[in-house]
Amino acid sequence: MRAALALAFWLLSTLSLQAACAGTDLRPALAPEMRATLAERLADLPYAEGNHWRASRGGAVIHLIGTLHADDPRFDGVTARLTPLIAEARLIFLEMTETEEAALTERLSRDPSILLLEGTTLPEMLPATDWARLSEALRARGMQPFMAARFKPWYVSMILALPPCMATDLGLATGLDARLQELAQTTGTPTRALEDPMQVFAALETTPEDQQAQMMAAALLPPERAEDIFATLRAAYFDERPGESWVLSGLLSSEGAGALPGGAEAAEAALAETTQALLGDRNRAWLPRILAETRPGETLVVAAGAAHLPGPDGLLALLAAEGFTLERRPF
């Protein structure tokens, strides 16, 4: 399920990338057909490259930083290079600050029903053979199937999209988002959330639960395949190709689409709906909040998952439509 893979890679802020996750960058060995499809889809994708952009209009400046919600030693250099910018900024927007993260953790501990199915369980929603496959995959990731049986499919999909080598370290955010937040605390730069985290949960509910369960079972990847895909997407990110990483997340994890009711066409439709809810709709909801804080002569920083930058509904295209001049900057 590409949506689950993309979510796990781009949207989850509680994953620390493990050194044990070696994986192989699959891009050099892509089949000619997949390479052609990738090139075709990237050809017309606005702002497909670049993790750092500067947008300016009427003396107001916004720096947009595409982040990765998983840590990597290469962020040491990135953080050092961005330090003067963070110190200069009047305000930094993040998807979630420590305040929202603490509130969400407390709410989930008090009311886990947000993550739970009502009136049914996953074993009741799936054929026995699919549930057996999922159970084996869950155990490999440190979760007992009886615990996962009541979780909503989108949540289990994110767990299953992670290779087992990553599933052992769920904790505080340690990606570039967290590093920038720590840097802001050091420089005294205020931070603010782009949204209420509950908006993400609402976006995840756009696909009916039975369809989510079917897609989850159809797209279950072997551990080594998931590890290679994550290595590929991470490599594309550090090559500053967020558009390529996003497109590849679908091409590399679509093997099971034909097994779904309605086949690949149904899977593509469901993916388009989920993508719009998780990226396009959220970007458009963030835009007024960002614009309200732009002031002539001052610098604003917006740090969000890199998948929010490219595309016709990406933050860069939305700002360009508002009359901002865009310039790619060093990352």
C-alpha cells in the first residue's frame, strides 16, 4: 500500500532510522519500463527537486525546508548549514511541535479509541490466509497479532510498511524536524505547529476501513523488499529529489495491487484520494496560516515533510500562485 509506505516514511514523526537497516538503493537497477514510467511522471511534476527553497514577495521571505522524519548522521551537516537561518527567523512552522506531540501522546494514552476499530476486528475483515500472513509480519516487527487485531487498518499498514529492523525503536522524534526544533530552542526562535495533529487522523479516515484492510493485505512486502525501498527513498531524499522519492514509493510498492478487488485501477483511485487528503488538502489548509505570518523585512521558516514541497498542490506551487518568487537554496 503506497499510502502506508509514504506515511511511514514521510509523515510519522516517531521513528528513528536504525543503523541495522542496511538496504540497497534500487534506482541503479530499475527495469527499463519502470525507469521510463518514473521519467514520464517526473517530467511534468513541478518543483520535483530541492529540499530547501526561498520564497519572496514584497520584502517578505519564507524559507521552506523539506524534512525527513527519521534521523541520519548526514543531518549533522544540514543542521550546521541551517543554523544561521534558524537564528535569523522570526518564527519556525513545524508539522508538530513538542507541545502538540505531548498532548497527542497524552490523549492516545487516555483514549486509544482513536486507533481502534468499532464492532469488528481485522481477522473478521480479512480472509484467514491474509490474516495469517499479516500475523507473521507483525510478530517480526515486535507486535503480537492479538494486539493488532483491533487496530484500524491504516495504523497497522504503517507498522507493516516498516522493515522489521526499524520497528524496534519507536520513541521521540529524532529526524530533521526534531533537530530544527532543538536548534530553535538554542537560538530562542519561536516555533508553531502548522496544524492540529488530529487533522492527520481525519485524513487517514478518507478510505473505507474494509478497503484499507484489503489494500493492507495485498501490499504486504517481504522484509528485505521493504528495507530496500526505504533505503532507496532515503537515498533519493539526500539527493534532494523529493519528487522522485514520492513517485518511486508508489512504483516500488505496487506489486500487490492486482490482487485487490478492482485491481490496480481501484488501488490507484484509492491512493489518489488518500494522497489528496494527506498532502494536497493539508497544504492548502496550511497556506493561510503561513501567509498570515509573512511580514515585509522578516524571515519565516516552514519545515515539513519533503513530500509537501513538489507537485501541483505542493507548498511551492501554491506559493508561486500567490505571487511569490521561488529560488532553490543550498541544503
